[in-house]
Amino acid sequence: MPIYEYRRSKTSSGCDVCVDGFEAVHKMSDPRITSCPECDGEVERVMSVASFSTREPSATTLAHANVEKKGFTRYERAGPGSYVKTAGNGPTTLSR
């Protein structure tokens, strides 16, 4: 089951628990948590880093051909806030 991160919503004052954020483990099909378990304030789910493991060496995993084959797009930093696509489908550049 995935681990979801929640933090207070921008419209809620919150308590120490939801201001700092908390994690919850539940099925993807379960409804999102909408209130803090401590203060009952409004919370929202935040994007977090995904984690996965692989038995392949990282050089093989991140090779351009493998990235494209697995359906991912790879970007490399071209400058401050600017990224250039090096593999896969997607926009040629990304910028802030």
C-alpha cells in the first residue's frame, strides 16, 4: 500500500501535527483524508517522492534506451530553472 503525505491546507490554521505534515498508509481506492486526526483542521494530500527498487545496476536503469523503453522521459539541468530532454517523449525543454 502507498504512503501518502498530508499537510494543512492553505485555508486552515492547523496544529503541530498538520503544519509539519503527517503520513498515512491506505489503499489507492480509499478516500483521501480531509481533516487532521489531531485538530480536525482541513488537510490536503501533497506530492511526494516515489521510491522503487530494481535489481539492475543504476547505469543500465538510467540508460537513455531503457528510460524510453519503460515509457519515461529524462531531463538534465541546462541552467538555473531550465531542463532539456535527453530521452523519452515529452516537451523538449522545461523551465520554471
